[in-house]
Amino acid sequence: MFTGIIQEVGRVESIEISGGTRRLEVSAPAICQELRVGDSVAVSGVCLTAVDITGNKFAADLAAETWERASFSRLSPGAAVNLELPLKAEGRLDGHMVQGHVDGTGRFLGLEAIPGAKDYWLHVEVPSKLGKYLVYKGSVAIEGISLTVAKLSGNRLSVAIIPHTCDVTNLGSLKLADPVNIETDIAARYLEKWNAQGAELGDDVVTSPRQECRFAIVASRFNSLITDRLLEGALDTFHRNGVSKQQVEVVRVPGAYEIPVTAKLLAETKRFDAVVCIGCLIRGETLHYELIANEAARGIGQSALDSGVPHAFGVVACNTAEQALDRAGLKAGNKGSEAAMAAMEMARFRQQPQTQ
């Protein structure tokens, strides 16, 4: 098990072919101080076994399947590769759980400088078959680097890269259209299997609603830095679960106080199977925060009870802006995404005939 925190950038010394196996030799002065024959080592995200260590170099054998599945086909002597040793039992999990089992390769589309900042956008084209495992603000390993999904547009994946990441990885050596190794979040693959098993057994595990199901999203404009992220998370979650743009109607309102009445008006049209309510309240120095938060929660709940249409609560109420940002996708998940998931599950439940 690895973490996606790169320890050293090694250099390919040689690639020798013998039969159907290729032997990769890598120069890695720092890694070789700890590495022993038989140990695992992640090379640009691929878990390999060190079969020989000579001074500051180690060698690993690549099966034909590994060569074809990974980005190694672009490697030649002098190429830079990201290196990481396995996580020790007493070690700190700084990135995320990475197995070193590459799911496929993407295509490097470039590093784009972010205007007014020192950071970059890393753009990668991902295979369609991997798109279902990628979620907004979810984890992904690219070339063995632990990264966070920042944008998803079709088959285009974008992540924010700080200068340090460029300095200590091989990203700066990549060329346009180079293949890059991609490992999706292990949890996404297990969830897919459990959902498939649940569907086969007839269990209520799959939350995706029927094609004709429609959703409304009521999103506050106040604290838009937060609510825009929540809205993006909700829309991305709908999209990833097979809900088309035509099935979702977004209504923007001034603030959280206006959410309940708008949600009720939408629910009473009988055009929607669920309503997602998105807003953000940050505590201030007066009672205003408590008054609005209480009224918003009470009103949204009452609207759901009166209309019989499920309302998903995606209004975050926090003490600080930092806490709100965490709940909008930085650290504590995306509450807009969670509200969309709840709306789909409740819509599916509502579609089923209820026994007396």
C-alpha cells in the first residue's frame, strides 16, 4: 500500500527485453538506501518488485500485461519516473490509499498556469471507462501522485498543482499527449461491485432513479464562493449517476431565507421528484445567523411535509468560512454532492409502489 506522496524522482537507465519480459533499471540514490531485493516500489504509480540492487540503481521486471496497461511504453533512457516506497505500519497517511494497481492510462494535455497565482492546472484526458470512478473533490493518483479532482468536463480531468508538486515529481518532464498512469480511488471500485451485486439480488442498493425522474435545485447566491462549489458538486453527482441536464432545473435565490418558499413553489408544481436545497450560513457577531438558520431548516422541512416531495438538505451552517470551504469539497466532502445522492435515493424510493 502506498500514499501517492513521491519520495524521489528517479531516472531510467535502461530497458532490456528478454523473451516476453522487460527489465527496467532505474537510478535512485535515495530510494536505494532503504530498498532491498524483493521489496515493493511504486514506479510512476505502478507497484513493482526490486529484483536487483546495485549501488544507486535498482532493477524490476515488467510483465507484458504491465507494459501494455501502464505508461511505460513512452519511457527511454533518461526519462524521469516518480518513486515511492510502501507505507510502513507506523507511518503517516499523508496522501490517500494507493495500491499501485493502475486502472489505465490517460493522455497528458498540459500544465496551464493559473492567472494571478503560482499554481497550475494539470489537464488529462481520461478513458471513458474510468470516468465513472472519478468524482468532484475525490482522490485520484496520476503517475503515482496523490491528487484531488478539481474539475470534470466530459473525458477531461483537471487538478490544481502547486509549485512544490511540480518540483518533486516528473510532471515537468511530460510532453503533450504523453500517456500517464491513472489509478482511481479504491472505494469507488468496491462501491461499483457492491451496487452491481445489490442489483442482481434485487436489493435497494442502487440509487440511480429512472430516466423520466426530474430534480430541482434551489441554490443561494449569498456566500457564492461556497454555494457555487456545492452546486457544482450536486450537478456533477447527478451527471455521474446518469441524470441528464434536461432532468435537472436550477433556480438561484438571493439567500438561505428565500430557499424554503422557492422549494415549496417548485414542489407544488408536481414536476419534480425531489428538491435539493443549497445554501451557506456563516456565524457572525449578531443573532442574524441563528434566526436565518432556524427558519431555513424549519421551512425546508415543512415544505417537504406539505408537498410530499422529498427535499434534500444541502445548507451548510458553520462558525467560520474555513469550515464552510471544508464542507464544500476541501476536506469534509461536498455537502451539495451528498444532498444530490440523498435526493436520488429518495426519488427512487418515491417511485416504488408502497405497500399498506
